[in-house]
Amino acid sequence: MQLVLITGMSGSGKSVALHALEDAGFYCVDNLPPELLESLIEVEQMHRAERVAVAMDVRSAESLPALPQRIRAIRARGQALTVLFLDTTTDTLVRRFSETRRMHPLSLKDTQDRRRALVDAIELERELLSELRELALVLDTSQLKASHLRSEIKALLHRAPAPLTLVFESFAFKRGIPMDADFVFDVRMLPNPHYEPELRALTGRDAPVAQYLQAEPEVTEMEQHIQGFLERWLPRMVANHRSYVTVAIGCTGGQHRSVYLTERLGQRFAGHGTVQIRHRELDALKHD
């Protein structure tokens, strides 16, 4: 049975993610109390269910502290469990709650400063979910449209189970560092194809840009340094029971250098479990 637990910040897109899984053929349960997770698994195994998805969040605040241990116990019994944590910046959450006029689950109703109360509730929620976040594959939805998020969810869950899911993600520093990054590498000091008129409209996945960057010794040196760092420390992370690692590589515009190195490193680590490649800025253009 393929079992998925969706959790994360209120307003981060959990409902969109659950609907995407439902469309993909999952039996979905929203806001399941953590105490019932093992019982649901037993029932669905008895019914020979193939795909089950459950959403849990801070609405079960009193039960949340015990959830990480439940997840570890379920995995120890041999049941594969993918935990997907949707995260979003505080500014984005404040804007979303303001636009929808919804109350945050942890907000106090009798307060004068509603924005301050909302920010306080968001930070409390981050604290309550922090341990759960460590067990999950984190997806930053701050800049994702609903259609983009649905595509990301389906792509993530069509991967074969593996001891380690390794995500390489390119991004633009001018649009902020991804919240889902475990490691961030800044490659803005490398030669920039943007200043070559014939390369400006291309991306790091195009052959002329790749040839330009391959000819630069600094680019090769940076690639080797990142590769060496990951080869040294990924085994220790796996030994420490880390199932998901996201490596973010950023340049100024997220179009040339970071995209090229993300593609190269994704290819080099293809044998280290499940590898996924994301290009935040390029993927966002596809969903505009």
C-alpha cells in the first residue's frame, strides 16, 4: 500500500495537494486525528487498498507531539510512509489569510491587532510542527500556483520508494531562498551567460549554454566541490535516518548557471536513491 501523510502550515496548500492525490486515485482522509492513523492503516490493509492519503495539521494540536513517534513506529513495522510537509513564508501566509478572510486555527478572536495575532499564530504553528517537519519531504509553496503545486505533488509520488529522496532545485536569489532547502549553494560568482547576447534567452538546459559553462574552469571546480561535499555527508544523513534531502543551487535569475549545475548534479547522483530535479523559476513560467 502506498501511504502518504500530508501536513504543513495552515494556508500552504494542503487541500490542493489532497485533491491532486484524489484525482490520482488515492483514497483521501482530511483532518484525521493522529490517534486513528494506525487503525486506518489496519483497515485499509485489510481491504487491500493500494493508495491512501491522509491530511493532518495543527487542528489536532493536542495530539501532534506524539505524531513523529507514531510515524517512526509505522515505518519500523515495514509500512512505507511518505510524509509531505508544505511550507510557506510568513508574509505569504499573512497575505493569503487576509485575502480569504479566514481565521487561522490558532488565532485568538478577542484581539485588537489582528495582523500581529495572525503572525503570532503562524510562528506558534511553526514551533508545534518543527519535529514533524524533520521527518518529511518539504515543499515550499510560497511561489507556486495551484496548478504548479498539483503537478509537483503528482511528480513526487510517482517516484519509486527508496531509502533516500534527493532533490536538486535551482532558484533565483532575487526571488528568495527556497524554504524547503537543506543545503544552499550560491553560484552567483561564476561567469554569467546572461551577458552573452546569443545566450541570454536560453537556459542552462540548452546545449549552447552548457558548452559555454563547461569551458569555464571555475564552473567545473564548483561542480566538483558540491559533489564532493554531498558524497561526504549524504551517507551520514542516511545513517541518521534522513529520508529526504533538498539541495538548492541559486544564481541571480535562476535561468542559466543554477539550472546547468542542478542538471549536472542530478545526473551525477542518479544512483543515490530517488533523484528529482526542480527548476523553480523555469517551472513557474510553465504554469503562468
